[in-house]
Amino acid sequence: HMAIEAIADLREARAIPGLIRALESGSNEIRRSAHWALVVLTRQDFKDDPAFWEAWWLENSGRHRIEWLIDALMHAEQEIRRAAGDELKSSTKEYFGYYDDLSSRERERAQSRYREWWNAKGKLRFR
């Protein structure tokens, strides 16, 4: 559990394939920890279904984690949106008026501003 927590705390995206495999572990505790770490790393939630996580990883593994956070600003779960927004602000030092409880339309506007920033400046700064 401590190793999985450390992976999540370090935001070590390279560990995602191993965490997906851990969802198939015989231990409920390890599965719960792996699921938690996957949510922290990706700011998505496919519960404990390895097939969904694997599909997401195949589609997104070539993208920067900042892009995953930008995607998560529109997540259905408010807590995931909040965590993604907070992490974007703290890691990028950029803020575009995003709050997790804004209307969907207002969240889309802020997300669009983050995407524009990413394409204009962020990619160069974080790659």
C-alpha cells in the first residue's frame, strides 16, 4: 500500500500499466489502493474494471498528464473536477477562472482557455 501511495503522490504515470494489472489482484486492499492511485494519476474513474482502464491508457498514454487534467475539468464527478482544477492551478501556475461547481458551459470555457494555453505555451514548458 505504501508503494502504491508513493506512486500516486509522485504522480508517476509510468506506473499506470502496473496499477491496472493490480486491479486483478486477489487482495481487495491492493485493488482498492490501485484504483485510488489510478484516479489520482489520471483524474478519471473507471471503477475497478481493468478493461476500461486499459482502453483509456491505450488512448492517452502518449499525451502529457497536464492534458489529462484539462480533460478532467468536465468529468461527471465534482470531486474529480475539483482535484483536477486544483492540480492544474498548482502545477502550471495558470488560472483561467475554473471552479468545479460552475455551470457546464462556464467550465467548458475555462477548459478551452486551458487548452489554448497548453497549445500556445504549456507544451513547450512541460515537455
